[in-house]
Amino acid sequence: MKKVSYIFSLILLLIPVYGNAENKDLLKADYLYRQFAFHDAIPYYEKVVAESAGQHARVYARLGDCYRLTKDPAQAVRWYAMAVQSTDVPEDTKLHYGEMLMMLQQYEEAARMLRQYQAAKPGDRRAANLIRGCEIAAELLQQIPEGKATLLPFNTDGSDFGPALRQNDLVFTTDSVLGIGGKKDNWTGNPFYNIYMVSCNNKGQCGNDPEPVGGKMNTKYHDGPAAFTAGGNRMFFTRTTQAKQFFSQQPVSDRTGTVRLQIMIAEEYDTAGKKYNKITPFRYNDKDYSTAHPAVSPDGSMLVFSSDMPGGAGQTDLYLSRREGDGWTQPVNLGPTVNTEGAEMFPVFIDNTTLSFSSNGHAGLGGLDVYYTRRDEAAGTWSEPVNAGIPVNSSYDDMSLTLYSGRHDGYFASNRPAAKKGDNIYHFIRQEVYLNLQVLDSVSGRGIGQAAVLLKSDAGQRRETSGGDGRLITRLFPQALYEVAVSKEGYRAATIRLSAQQPDRERDTINAVVRLLPDLNIIYTAVVVDETSRQPVPQPLVVMTRDGWGKADSALLETGAVYERALEAGYTYHVYAVKENYYGNEKVIPAKGIKPGGAPVRINDTIFMKRLSVGEVYRVDNIYYDFNKADIREDARPALNRLVELLNRYPAMSIQVNAHTDCRGKDAYNLRLSQARAASVIKYLQQHGIDRNRLRSQGFGETNPIHPCRNCDVCTEEQHQMNRRTEFRITAM
């Protein structure tokens, strides 16, 4: 009986046959196993385990192999887990167990098993790569996808893979009920592969009515996958090695009885009949090894294919052959940068220098991952492979990434869990979706900085923070539905929903605005006015602080614009304006007496500024002293600090500090007290770096009141406070 292998026999299974010769089920299972009839061998091995007592390490290992090679990683893991408990299994069993664990994303246990294999075979760099894959897998899976992948409607519950583009047709390979031969492959239990095609539009939307490619492409045995030169006039495809015997085509086996794969070249395309009239074998086919998965450069000058020919680095390597006249040059191995001890296969030319291919020997998520490499023609080398990332790659087998020429979309195949079983074909569009979010104060319309933004989707959740202007620009998962929750202290939280499913361009931005309503009931507004002219101060900077806040909120206003802020009840706020060649007093806005929850309270205010001029006197508000004392209190420091800033801003300015008292107390005492208070201000300014030569002081006692009192007892406490003031006069500029 001849053995027909497809996708090579990814590893030659050379576990020696031994056991109880009287166990007919075991003999039958081993026979089928050696014939690569893995699907058919499974029930016999499972019967052996069920009906005979004791440990069956070899049978467990072979059951793991059978399920691995028929693409059932969950069952493979089950049997490998029992096999590795024995010391009698080959080290390769640990390697395959680790590979299957990676497919199931059990990376920690996979790494442990792969390290055991590595210890036994330290020269196998594939093991190091797979261990590295386990270490970086969590990071790779959490990365935002490079685009979106869509399962195409024509997929079946069989195996559909190997997408290739020929003008408006998507050509692919399938073993489903679409197959025309009626025969089955003992390896998988499914029909043999045939080449089919389906029409697709320029948005990757394909029909649901595949049909066989025309001509004599499909035989009773394996055909596909295929590749095409630009325009589709020449086709390269994989076929079971076969020859005409008697009156029909029959598989041709090597000296071990194994049937290999070969590359065929189809030419002389008949447009009307949609068929190729000439089919010839590739010159370097050989019945003793496989040549398969051809990839042809768009200009038709290079052919890259996968082969297990002698001299390779691993199970299957990639080779390059160049077109020379009407023939092809001797294939050359792509070298150790690309090829590993594992399987490199399913190459596809993205353009004349860039190649995508699949490998289970480089660091990745598990199974076959897709990688990119670029040809340096001058150096004759290939670049270090780059993992294509999600969504093209998963922890399962991913392969055959092909893109439309000059575009950012195309197709790939994967056996990841999906609505259809087995290998399926996906449309892929490389895409970056961004969210441009503005967080605004719903009262003032200004941006809210440092707002907490929680982005939640089926892909997970992450936290971001808006910038100082209330803007956040961040990447989104393509195809995801998002719930965006925004919160900020002093505001009522808000949530919006948005979709990243609509964009169909390579780069797209979703603009969204979230307006937060202040969780307060006090609205403060102010205009900044020249104290002398009563005209708006041009473009002032308004600064607001709050007791215990530790920070300042500032806003540069247009001339005549209104400053507006929501205040939180229970705090004291300070506000002042800054403008070149102006001085303005600090305003204290007490909000402690206003309780939240009631009707909104509006505080309308005017911030006066006075132009700086020699001889002018400026009042410094909010400098307070304890009764009968001249010491600077803590609550006077903000006002004095602003005076320090003014003097630093104008280094040529000199001032005289004037202190006044109210009328209470004796004249001589008040004069001494005011002089002491003025001296305290001078001392404070000196301590903060102001040269003493720029400073003078004078106490006026009660001699120059703002509110003269005919009788001291007649003045109100507010009037006493205004009389008990500190000022400065500019003596030089």
C-alpha cells in the first residue's frame, strides 16, 4: 500500500515498533501509523488503552502524534501529558507536547516542557525560539492588532487554505465536499485537496459559490496550493507526485513507499475557457523528496518553495530558484536566517523583494506563525524574519498571507477556532484605528486635563489619561465595540459607546467628545478690567488656585472674554490675573458657606489690574496680621509671593512698602505697629531673594485711612479691614 503524504509529513515518525505481538489492535494501529494513516490509527490505539491494563507510554505518545497531525491539539495534549510521565518516550515527544500546549496558550507549562527538550538537545535552536515565544506570547496577544480579519462565507467544515490571487479571482485549496475525486487521504480521513476559485470584489467581499479551476488542474489526488505571476498567465501549484500507469495517473512512491509532492507549472492560459493548456513539472522535482508550496515573484523571475530535500536545516526549508531563459536555476537554500530546525512553508511574494512565509521554528505565538523577510539583492541575503502579529497570527496554524498588489489588504488561512471547522480563509486589511477624544467641561467648554479614561471592549480594557488640553489620542482594536468611561474629580462621570468596525481604510480616526458636567453647584465668572480706564485688559492670563489643591488652573483669555470655572462647595479659592506691565490683586472666593445639591449659584466678579508706573500706589490684598502683632501670617504668603514674582519679572523696579492701621489704638502705638509690619514685609521679600537696595518701607499708622471715621466706633469691621492695609509704591522702573 502506497503512502500519500501532504504538507510533507512534518516530521518522520521513527519511534520503534514494539509491544505485544498478540494484540491485534496494537498491530493494526502501528501499521496504520507507519502508513501515515493517523486518522484511521486513532480508534485502534484508544481501544488498546481501554482494553488492557497498565501504562502505555508508547501508545500515549503515538495517540498524541495522531491527534497533533490531524490538528486536534486538545486531544494531543491529553495523551502527551500521560506519555511524558514515562522515561521511555523519545525527547521529541516533549517538543511536540510543548508545541501543542502553546497552541492552547498554556505557555508556562509549554516552556517547562520545552526546556526539558532543550536540555536533551541543546543544539536545536528551534527549542530556544519556542521558549522565547512562550515568554513574549502574553505581550504579543495584548498588542493592538495590525488590522482586522474577517472569516469568508465560502469556508466549509473541511480544510480551506492556500489563498492566492489571480486578477478578480481568489484561488484556494480545499478538501471539503467540493472535492471531485471521491477518494480520501488516510492521513486526515478527509478527501484529497483540489484547487478552487471564487470571485471577490476590491473590498475583500467574496461570493459563496466556489468552482473548480478550469483545465486539468485537479486530479484524484492532492492538488494545491497555487501561485500566479502578475496577470495570472502562469500558474505554479503543488501536486501529488504521480505518473501515467496503464490508462490512468497513479501516485509514484519513493523507495520507502512514501508518495511525495511536486511542483507543476501551468502556462498558455486560455481566457475564454479559463484554463491552462500546458502543464509541465518543475525541473527539480524528485520522487525521493517533496517540492511544494511554490511562490513566484510578480515579475516571474524568482520561485521560492518549501522542500524536505537532503541538506536542509530542519523538517522543511525554503529554497530559491531563478528563471533563466525558459528554465530555472539550481535551487539555493534561503539560509539559517530564515530556515530553522522546524518547518518553513507556505511562502508568498508580497512584492518582488518581500516574502511572507509560515514557520513553527521561530519565536511566535504557537503553531505556524506568519513572518516577513526582505531580499537584499546586492548582498544576496534575507532579513531577519518579523512576526506579522495579530490578527494574522494566533496560537494555532496561520499561513499563506497574500496581499493585493500596492494595497494593504489580502487573505490568509488559519485553523484557529471559528464558526467553521478546520483550516479557514480570512480576508485581512491592515488597519490602524485611532480614537481622537476630547474631554470638555460642559459649562465652560474648556478641555479637562488629567481626566481618567477607561476603554472597555471584548478585547479587554485599559486605562488612559487625557492631556492638559483635555485631548486623548490612542489606538483602538479594529472591529471592536467600545464603552468609554470618563471621570474626573469634581465632575460627574460620563460614558459613551463607539464602534471601531466601520473604518475600511488603512488608517482611520474616530473623533469623539465627552462633556463632563461639574459635580458642583457654584459657577464663578469674571472679567479682567483696567482699574483706571475701566476697559478690558488685553489678553490676560487668569490663574486660580484652591486651598489644599497643590496646583493652579490657568487660562489665557481673549481681550474682553469671560473667565468661567465651576467651583466645589466647601473650599476657598484664590484668583488673580497676570499681564505684562500690569499688577492685579488676588481675589479670595470663599465657597465654604455654599452647600452642594441646591440650585446653581453664580458668582460674577471683576478682576481689576493697574498699569505699572513710577509713583503709582498698589494695594496688596490678603496680607493679614494677628491683633497687636507684626509677624507675617501663613495666609499672607501667597499675596507676598506674587509681589516677589513681580519684582523678579521687573529687575529694575524698586518699591516702597507702606503699611496702615485702623483708627483703634493710640496714634503713637499705631505708627510703631505699622512701621513694624512694613518692616516684616521688607524682611520677607529679602528672604526670598529681593535685593535690599530695591526696597524701602514706611508706616503711616492711622493717618491715611481709606474710610475716614468721624468716630472710631462708627466704622464697620469691613471698613476697619480696608483701612488696615498694605500697599507698595513704585519708586523706580
